[in-house]
Amino acid sequence: MTFFGRTFDGQELFALVSLLTVLAFWLFVLPRERDYTRRFKQWEAGRRARRLAQESGGSASPDGRPRGPWG
């Protein structure tokens, strides 16, 4: 096979096809990986916010007064 004025043998042709296959693979995988990272960060921020809200709200009674032996 002649490509850009150069004759490729079987090994070089296989390397070219493999390189193009890996490039196509990453074109499909990279957007999914970015989406997964974005969703994980959102989930982590929500979890942290829920945890902080639970920790801050757990020390007061429903009517807003502190409770416990020193409250």
C-alpha cells in the first residue's frame, strides 16, 4: 500500500490502523470520563452539604433552643 508517497509493509500498516483505533476509542471515552467526573463532584458536594446540615441541625431542638445538660 502506498500512502503519502511511501510504501507501507504489513507491520507499519498494522501500527497505523492500531493508532487510529486508539484515537477513535479515546474520542468516545474522554467525554464520558469528563461527564463521570462532573457527576461525581456534584454528588460529593451534595453529600458534604447534607452532612454539614445534619451536623449543624442536630444540636438544637426543633423549636430552636439548645438542648442537653448545659443548654
